[in-house]
Amino acid sequence: MSDLRVQQYAKILVEHSARVATGDRILVEATTAAEPLVRELFAQILERGGIPHVMLAFPGMMPFSQERSTLIPAMVWPRSS
């Protein structure tokens, strides 16, 4: 059972901020420090019929960002001539 404050915060995010409905695909992007909230969000999204997708960043990993994600393929897979 999670902390009541975490449950209430997750409820606000799921029901009010995101207004999750059946079939909605929801990306939950967080670090491991937010594990209790991520677990509660996951559960509440499922309860409302949503489909949660979790992206966790571990300590020392590059943070998520669309700006950087466009650079990653070029760095990992150099273009062939």
C-alpha cells in the first residue's frame, strides 16, 4: 500500500490533469527517485482503462529529451557513405 499523499497526487494527475480514458496510451517518464509515484500512476491508469508506458532514467543516464533523441541515432549508427 502506498502513501496516501502519493495516491492522492496520482489521482489528480490521472483524473484531472491527464483525464485518462479507456484506450488512452500514457507515457510516464521519470527517474527511479519517483518509483512510488510511478507505481501508483501505473495502477491508476490501468484502473481507468488506460495503457501506461513507463520510461525510467537510472542515475547516470542521459536525461530524456526530444532534442537529444534526434542526435542519438547519428552518434550510435554513423551514416554510411
